[in-house]
Amino acid sequence: MTDHVPLPWDHIRLWEIGQLQNATGSGLEHWLARIRDLDPPTEAALREWLGTEGVSGYPRALLVHETFGYPDSTVRAADELIDAQYADRPSLRPILDAVLLYAGDLDEVSIQTRTTHVALSGPQRTFAVVQPTTRHRVDLGLRIAMPVAAPSTRLRPTTKLGADFPVLIPLTAASQVDSEVAAWLKHAYDATL
């Protein structure tokens, strides 16, 4: 079971350092020393070089941020980011809270707040995002393929949440966050293991 409280950015940073160590076998200081020797002129150049070194995902983002600075969204308090997301739509906040409760039933889930959404990450990668898309709807984006014959009419194909989240469940009330939503969350979580 996971605590359903969003992680502060310094905890996310530690998690990303662990991901870097697991993915590459080398720690943060090793990579920062190599980057200092390389002295990349831009973030794009660093990203490209890291790609050639087999570093991607969260470890790459960590090294780019450590080198060129962290965006404001990563260092602001989680509660502050969530409050800003729902400031003009407070009636939707219970939807996020309900999704976080179900996510809390999964093992090793971290809750990472961003400027526009909350990301749910398992041990390997992010498996879902929760985004207040309109003043009347929250979208639960899932990292799964759209089933050919979807057993639920609630699943929708999408491109709005990025290529990594091709399926969403639109939610307009906390009561819609039910056992079906929990099952799809678990399916997306399992698919990233």
C-alpha cells in the first residue's frame, strides 16, 4: 500500500537518483562529472548525448535538471501546485482525491505533482496522469493501449495527454471513481512492471 500524499520535489529527486543508479549502474556524482567534462552547450545537446549513453526517462530528466536547473513546477510545494490546478474548479478536487485513494492501494506508487497534472508512477515508470481538463471534467490518462473491443464505454482514445497516455477515462464526479476505475488503474500499473 502506498501513502496517497503527493511527494515533495526533494523526495522525487531522491527517487530519480535511485532510478538513475538502477538504470545505469552509476550514481549521480559519476554522471555529473561526465557531464562537466562534456560541457554541453544546451539542454538539447545534453539530452542527445545522454540518449547515446542509454540514459532516458526520469534519469535523463534528472541529469538535465541538475545541469541546467529545475523548472519552477518541480520545486514548488505539491499542495501549492494542486491548489493552483483546482483553484477555478474546486468541485473537481474530490475526483483527484478519490483517484489517489485507489492509487494508494497499489504497491510502490509515487504521486508526483506537476503544473497541469498529477502523475502516478510505479516502480518502473508513470502509469497514469490525473488532469483537470475543463471546468467540469477531470481526465484520468492511462498508459495502456486502447482495447480493440473495449469492455467499457468509459475508455476513450486520446492524444490530448501525450503519446504515453493514449487512453483516458473522463470523470465529472468523485462517485464515478469506482471499482471499474480502480481496475483500469491496476491494469495500467501492471502494464508498466
